[in-house]
Amino acid sequence: MARPREFDPDEAMDKAMRLFWDVGYEEASLNDLLRVMQITRGSFYKAFQDKNAVYLAALDRYNERVVSGTVGYLTDPNMGSGRARILGLFSKVAEAAHKDGDRLGCFLCNALVDKAAADRQAEAKLQAMVRRLENAFFRAVGELPEVDETRARETARGLLSAYFGLRVLGRAGLSREMAGDCIRQVERLLD
């Protein structure tokens, strides 16, 4: 009879995701993972194979938990107009940087810089997340009056760039003044 797992896989993955999000793939050693996940080396290899498998699973978890929530918010007409949802998202990101001291930024942004060019599987997952966010912005922009499909796509890509920029600046200690300037630029993009 097999021994039951001595750890909660969901809790362990949350901790692994947080570690990768904070320090990146290369800086997260196997010993760091074992420590934060609170599991033994044997349990780690039985459950996850290797560090890269945990990283890929952490990206999936971020996609399911964070990217899906953002996409859901941007595409939910019950949350207001497309313009209101877009500005609401940017305001939430700026406020989180101030209120919570959000110095993690965006795991997707971090991973795009950290791992996308070095790992085809990671790159595919990351690019899929980028496309999901772009398409969510596209749907919200498409609700604006007198916006054709080409302009909506261009605007969505501009918003995606601004969103990533705001998330990176949040990690760097975004000032309230700079956040306000970023949001005003988003308003101009939507006009």
C-alpha cells in the first residue's frame, strides 16, 4: 500500500509560485524550493519530477488564478463599461502598489524577462497568457463607440504595454504621482 502524501500539493504549489515570482527561475534553488514548499527531496521528486516541472506548473497556476481573474474582470459587462473596466484595472494595480506595498509586480512580466527566451515550454505558456490579456483588452476596447477592429487591436496592444509597464513599476516602488500619470495616459489612449 502506498504511503499518503505528507504535504498539501496545492499549498506547496502556491509557495513555489510565490518563490519563482519573487526571485525568478535561476535564483530559486532546489533547496529553496524544498524549504518554502516544506517537503522532502523524495516527496518533491515523486510529485514534481524536477525544478522545471514545478516552474511550468507555477505558470499554469498563475494563469488560472491571476490571469483568468484579470481576463474575467476585463470581459465582464456586469462590472461596467469597457472603458470603466480598463480604468478600474489600472487603478487597482496602482492602488495595490501603494496600499499593500506590492513589490512582487506581475509574475507574467517577471517570467517573460526571466525564462521565455530560454525555455520553449515556458515561452509557449507565457505567450498564451499575453494573448489572453491582449484579447481581454481588445474585447473591452471593442465596446467603445466608433472603434473599428484595427484600432481596437492597436489600442489593446498599447493598453497591454501600459499594463505591463505599470506592473513592473509597481515592483520598483511606483510613486503615487507616477501611477496617476500612467492612468491619465491610459485615459488618453481610450479617447
